Amino acid sequence: MVSFRPMSSALTAARRVVVGLNGGPTDALVVRTACELVRGTKGSLAGVHIVEIDWSHDLSEDIASDNETAATVLDMAETLADKAGCRLETTLLQARDVGAALVDEAVALGADLIIVGLPFRKKFGGDFAIGRTVPYVLQNAPCEVLVLREPIADQAARGREPGVAVGAGLGASDRI
């Protein structure tokens, strides 16, 4: 027998929600869900896209602001939020570790909820791949975390077999 518990009060009365955006297939789901959660509470949404900077660059170098892909991710999220009838403040960050930067931003904003998307992927050998970011956020976030996994059917509809994750990090090959 499976038992369910009602959503916590933080989910049903979210006042400040941080939305992790990665440019992947789950961004639309994450933004729509966040809008639904804050619609009745007049809460605010902060969309955060983090460009991971490798060790060959100094963090003080401004790499993220010239990234057209990052700008597209934020614009798409704002458009989706507008269509859903809510306002999404977007932020572009650069960091060595996406999970740590997302948690730090949630702390700085006083978030009571972080929402992240998780594409469905498998590692070589067939095991489900979760990457590094989601476990880090689940372990270190001071607030509640909602993880939305992409349905397997959606991945097939994009014209590819359930993916194979090669990297363990969260760069271009390992998204939130």
C-alpha cells in the first residue's frame, strides 16, 4: 500500500521561489509549475541560469554575459512565465559548481522553495543518471526542494532514445 502525504505548507504557500533553469527540456515544466504554485499566494519567482566556468578561466572573467545561449534560456523562461500570467525575475550567474551557486542564490534571496528540472537519462549500463546538481541541492538547500523529472515519453517525442549520460558533472552534458 502506498501512502501519500499532503503537500507541505511551503509548497502550497510559496512566497519566494527560486527556479533553476538549464536550457534543457524541463525548463518549460519547471516555469509552469512555479507559476501555478505562486499564482494564489502572490509570491515571487526568481529564475536562475548558471553558466559553469571551468578551471581554465578565472571567475572574475565575464564569460556568462556574452553567452547567447544563456540569454535565450532566460528570455524563453520570461516568455513562458508571462504566458502563464506571472512575473519571473531572471538572473544569469557564472560559477564553478551549479548546485552550490543555486543554493547560495536561494539563501541570498530568502527562498522558501527551489524548483529544479531533471531530464531523464541513463548512464552506460542502463542505470538512471541524476548528475551532481540535484543531489547537491537536495542535501544543502535550507528550504524545500521540488525536483521535476522529465517524462520518458517526452524524451522519445524529441526524437531520441532515453539518453546516455557520459559526464558526472553539470556542464553541457549534465544538466539540472
